[in-house]
Amino acid sequence: MATIGDFDPLNATIPATKVEITVSCRNLLDRDTFSKSDPICVLYTQGIGNKEWREFGRTEVIDNTLNPDFVRKFILDYFFEERQNLKFDLGIPGKKCGTIVVKAEELSNCRESVMMQFCGNKLDKKDFFGKSDPFLVFYRSNEDGTFTICHKTEVVKNTLNPVWQAFKISVRALCNGDYDRYGVHDFIGEFSTSYRELSRGQSQFNVYEVILFYSFVSQSSLTCTFFRKSYTFSFKWFPGNPAQPTSLHYMNPYQLNTYAMALKAVGDIIQDYDSDKMFPALGFGAKLPPDGRISHEFALNGNPQNPYCNGIDGVMEAYYQSLKSVQLYGPTNFSPVINHVARYAASVKDGSQYFILLIITDGVISDMAQTKESIVNAASLPMSIIIVGVGPAEFDAMIELDGDEVRISSRGRYAERDIVQFVPFRDYIDRTGNHILSMARLAKDVLAEIPDQFLSYMRTRGIKPSPAPPPYTPPGHPLQTQI
């Protein structure tokens, strides 16, 4: 007996990247009377629809310290196309209760584990009345050159020749799957090695000289992609009076219209990937003041010399203000705004920037041939196009532009790659009226193809990831965030 499953695109899950989050704290508020605090960090994640916070996991408790470096990590699925809010709770009330340092690194697909055992011989005596109480601390270097703790052994009391218990650790946690990560001698008392050397087993090559304490340091050779992405927002002006409820641009004082919901759904996600968060916003299909000329490429903020808006909130404000000043008018031409973004993309081909054009439209298109030619030309540029259809219209033309089934072509020339993603917003509306859930569903689906489109351009051009730049740290201050 055979059964056929029904594929639900709204609930389909795209394979995620695994991200490891490491937490440290500095200068925590001391809540104990006769000793220092015993901190623990609890991570909460937020639901999409109801915004409810749920506990994801906890670190270990570290006794008697105000500067904990937690060994236990949080491993999360990372989705480019979703907003994933996190909350770190240390249960310390107070306005200024210290700082928290959160570091994240994408994990490799390595599934190996290794069993290791260490012993010491003639370690330095540190106690006045007895011998030392040694323990081992293992650190893995991060992509920015800093180090995070990845394992800590037990303390062996009162000995200069300790034998620590054997322990099992994943190769991913130890060196993120890179067997040849080397360490660099930094402070007296540290030694460096690689997983490949350790894996040779007990030998003369696995004896390391230390003076102050026994610890493990590994040096990362990974690089990370840090490309600046630029986004352009473009609106189709549906004919009708925005003051009337029949218009898709109707400004309801109690809720967002469909255009605004689509903009905010996608914009709230992608703005976090833009370095300066300044977005050009264009309109097409309107008569402009003062002479009533028809335009398919006008600045929503009214400044054609500088159409940039500050963040998604700035784009929203420019959209609302333009509704009060322009007269909605047909026809609907896509090619001018596509060519507008393509001109910028054509000037930056070294991989330092990638451009994304978001078009929100009612589905009618008057320049189909010119639009197809514009897309074919843009397919060779560092550029992607997202089209969100709003309203009840048929979207056959938009589906043709998407090119998922048949690669788009113009005058016998096919697009080098698929750069268009189209979705109709109505397919993602929650039946219970939960607009937050509707917007999250839309953003998840409409952004799903962007990472692959981005990587396909870089790979075909042979553009390799640049080394990760060091994190910005104010002079004299560590990289930190107030709790």
C-alpha cells in the first residue's frame, strides 16, 4: 500500500547552518554575602507567532566568580531568512550588573570525536604549604583571532605530577574539523599543537614544556565571508485613492496595509545584513508634482539626488509621505527600476558588494519584453531580485519571471543564472488574522533562495571569502554588551 504526502510550503524546513554560541561575562554584580556569585546563563529563544520566550538551554554553574567563561556551548540552527531573537538571562537584577560577551562561529559538518588523556610531570609549585592543584584548560581560536574555552578538566589536588582523567570531545568543538589548526605561543606557560599531532598518540612529539600552568591553545586558519550587501526597495502604485479602503495602499490607522506588511516582513530580516542600513527606495507608476509627469523610477523621499532612507523605518516613512504627494497612475513598467539597480551592480564586480532589489507589486506588468531583457542582463551581475505580489490579481507574468522551472530568456539569450524569486503574499496570510505570523512566513519563503544566488555568483567568478576583519573595539574597552 502506498501513501502520498502533501507538501506544505508554509511549514517546509530548509536545512540550517549550525552555529555555536559561547558566553562569557565580566564584572558581574556580586549577590553573595560571604563570597562571590555562582553565575549560570540561561538562553531563551522567541516564537514567531506569539513572541513567547522559551528556554533553549543552560550553561554550567561556575562557583565563586564574577568573570565566568562558560564551557558549555549553545548549538543553534541558523536560518538566513528568519529573524531569530535570543535572550541571555543571568538572573541578576539591577540596572548595571556587568557585561556579557557572546561569540558565534559556524560549525563544520565534522562528526568525529576523539578520546584524550593528559598527564603532567614536575609542574611548577604554586601553593605555599602544599603542592599545586593543577587542571587543564583547552581553548579554540575564533575567526577574529580571539580564543574561547572549549574544555576544562577536573582539578587534581596537591600534586606536581598530575594524571587527568581521559575525556571525550568532538573534533568540531576542538578545532571545528580542521586537523591542522596550529596555536601560537603567546604567554609563558602555554603550549601549542594541532589535532593532527595529538592524534599520533603518546610519543616524544607529544611532550610539551610548560612553566606556570598546563593549557592547550589552537590557532584558527578559517576565514569568514563579510560582504556588504545593498538593498533597494521598489513599490508599484496601484491605481486608486489611498484614502479609500478599496486601495491596496489604504492607510488604516489600526494596522499595516499589505504593501507595508510585505516591506516590513522582508526588510526587518535583510537590514541586519547591510553595513550602513541606508536603503534607496523607489516608486514606479505615478504622476509626480508639480507638473504631473509620469515616472517609473522616482525617489520615495522626494530627493532624486539622494533616495536613501535610514533603515526600514525610514523606508516606511518615505512610503507613507509619498502617498500624500504623488498621484497613482499606470502603466506598470519594471525595467526602469531593474536597470537602475543594475547600473550600480555593474560598477562593483570584485565581490565587495551584492545588490538585492525588492519589488512589491499588484501583479500587472506592461513592459514584459523589456523586463525579461533587463533580468537576463542583470543575471551576470552581483544582484538578486525579490518580487512580492500583493492583492487578488493573477500573477502568471511574475511566475514566468521567477524562472524556477524554465530559465528566463530574451531574444534567444538565456539568463546566466536564476536571480528572481517571486511569491504572492496572499498564500502566506494566517487564517486566524495573526499578521506577525503571516509576515514571518512570507520572509522565510521569499528570502530562501538568496544565499544560493549569492554564492553562485561568487563561485562562478572565482571570488573567495575575504579574511574576517577584527571586531571593532573602543579604545581601552573589550568587545562587550551591557546585560
